[in-house]
Amino acid sequence: MNILVTGGAGFIGSAFIRFIIQYTQHQVFNLDKLTYAGSLESLYLVEKDPRYHFSPIDITDYQAVKQIFFNFRPDAIINFAAETHVDKSITCASNFIQTNIIGTYQLLEISRLYWQNLPDNKQSQFRFHHISTDEVFGDLGYSDLFFTEKSTYAPSSPYSASKASADHLVRSWLRTYGLPTIITYCSNNYGPYQFPEKLIPLTILNALNERPIPVYGNGDQIRDWIYVEDHVRALYLVLTQGKIGESYNIGAHNEQRNIDIIHKICTIMEELVPCKLKSISQYKELITYVQDRPGHDVRYAIDANKIKNTLKWTAHESFESGLTKTVKWYIENTLWVQKIQAN
């Protein structure tokens, strides 16, 4: 199978490509315009494999993307390409509108034209798999509810609103044109190769470098976490066995408060690299409370029973085992971090 991956130099996209090259025999073509959060350093393990191909193309470049489609002849496309950082969307939303909405529209249109010209047997096998996020459902507040695949959309930030818009486009291309689409919603991902702006790598790296560890508000915000390698296993399962027109929640039922995660990281680091910094005796002394983010959602939590029951997927990593692996990886891969931060 030929799989076209957009945004494959990002955190989740690169993990998916590494999985495909390592565990399958499929061909992969990676399209990524290499913004600040995307790096080919995350793909050095597969870059020389003859089944891996790359082009630095923006998904909003209609003609360039169309050319790749008709040259590579994909059997499936999986769309990771997106601007994802909520803080940046609050500061300037224009890039999020352009990539997440306009870019998805371009991909859908090119996919539709390509798919309509395929022979019948290829048409029936084609898939457009769109990667969404639990943030499109908004805020669960202090309830004990969970997001399901039928939850009402109620995005809170420009980022989540742009992702929600893209989801609606994907559904409409299925309903109007018959394009075979699938949507997956994921909870917060963590693991190796994540860009240092995100909570878990930021906490690890700030601790290692004796910098303040910022905590929004009181740190009571609750997120549902999944180890990235568990997520990409689920994505491959949905891509190859999921039902057209369906959506699937992917989560590991690991709800954690932000402040608790930070304390857990500090504890793990005390065990792996006991604090020897000049200004403090323990890493947790670096924790610094800062003004909360505007419109900050209180809680996200995913009900992943559908994918468990229909596709027999469950997460392998507990939060504790995955977090320990992640902390170790960042401690042992400071050169990767330096290269990413130098871009």
C-alpha cells in the first residue's frame, strides 16, 4: 500500500512514519513544509529506507500537492498537517486558519479528483484519514462526563475551532461527494521526539537547564494522556480496518492534573539524575505559577470504548511507564533537542 502522510515531520506524524517503516512493508510519502514544530531530525532512523520518500511541500500549495498525488498514486492519505499550539493560536490565529482549514480543503479537493479517476477496485480501497483532537469538543468542566464520538462540538480556542472546521469539511466531502473518509480524535500525546514547547518535554528540559517550570493558574487542569506509540498503533488499525464514514476516539484513560504531572516528572528525574543545580536542592523548587491562559479548558477525557470493542485496540503503556520512558529519552537525547531548538 502507498500511504501519503501530511505533516509527517511533526511529533505524531513522524511516530506514525517510523511505525510504518519498522513494522509494515508499505511505501510512505511524507509531505511537510517544516514549520518550527516539524523536523526531519525525528525521521533520521528511516530517512535512508527506500520505502520512505519526502518533499517539503505546504498542503495549501494546490499544484504541488496534486502533482505528488498523481506521481505517487496513494492508496490512502492520513492528514496530520496542522498548526497545534493553543497559545500561538491565541496570539495569532491566521496560520491556524490557513493550514488547518484551507489546507484540509485543498487536500480534500485533490483527493476527490484523484479518487474519482481511480478504477473501481482502487476507489473502494482508498481512504482519507483525518486526524482531529478531543479539543474540538470543548470543556468538560468539573463534571464526570467523557467525550464520545457523538459529543457536541464546542471549541474554546482558535486552534480547536480551526480543527473543528476541518472536521466538518471532511464529513461534508463524504456526504456530498462520497469521498471515503474517517476521522479520529486523540487525547493529549506524549513521548519521544515531542517539540519542547509542550508540557512534558518543557518540564523535563527546564528542569535539566535550571529554568523555571511554568504552571498555568493553579495547575488543576485535567487532561487525558496517551503514549504516542500507542496512538500510532491505533491509527494504523483505523486506517486499515476502520469503517468508512465512522469516527473513533483514541485515548488511554489516563486523566492527570497538570501540576501532578510536573511533580511526577520531578520525582522521576530525582531518581535518574539527582538534582545538583546551584540554586536549588530539588527540581520541584523550579515550579513557578504564572497567569492562566485565556479561555483555558478545565478538563478533557475520552471514552475510547468504541475502538476497543470494534477494532480490539487497547493501550500498552500505563501513564507511569510511558512517562518514565519519555523522561529517560529526553535525558539521553540532548543532541536532538539542541538541533530542534537551533532550527
